[in-house]
Amino acid sequence: LTGVLAMCPMLDDRNDTASARQMTGRGVWDRYANDVGWACLLGEARGSADVPPYAAPARATDWSGLPPFYVDAGAAETYRDETIALADALWRAGGDAELHVWSGGFHGFDQLVPDAAVSRDARATRVRWLRRILAR
């Protein structure tokens, strides 16, 4: 792989970050919807020690040797904190990560409100990163 573009990634089946709790009952993808999504994928294993990192990447313990990552999320969305934790784990392992948390952004903001300034900025920033990575 040349790089990984992770937009608002769903990473942690435990669904217990501060941003997940803050978004309970709010937005297009809140903590309740996230619980349903993880239950559909993992069934009764959700939240247990039996969840493999290939199903819930936040469960990984070794982030070394991975290609560069671009990760972004809205500041007002369920996945904000797990997205930040992903970038931090990559940096701690000596990896390359570019992190963007878009102020005012909610889950899917760039698709639902494509003409908003923040949406245009997010898309343009992703494209610039992709061009840099693909030019290496």
C-alpha cells in the first residue's frame, strides 16, 4: 500500500470515548447508531476481549510498519476521539500520519453539506494529501 485515507473511520467497538458519549442522541450517526453497527458486525463479541483488531482496528497493539495515513473527522462527531487516538498510535510507533479535525464538522458533513466552506476545505486537503502520497 502507498497510503491509507481514513475519513471519519469507525475503529473502536467499545464506543466509550468522550466524543461518543457527547454525541449520544445527536447527529446523523450517534452513539446508539454506532452500537447497532458494531453489534451487526460483531454480534455478542462486541465489547469483549474476543474482538480481533482486523474487525475493530482500535484493538491493535502494534502500529509499526504501516504506510502513511491520512485521518480526519469532524469535531462534532462520534468518531472524533478514536480518530485522534489512531493518529497518536501511528506517531508513537514511528509512523507517518496526517490528522485533521474539522471544526464544525459532523459525521458525513462533506457529503451532506458539500458546498459549505469546511466541506470544500476537507475535500481539497484530502486531494492534496493523495497527490503528495502518489507522487512519492
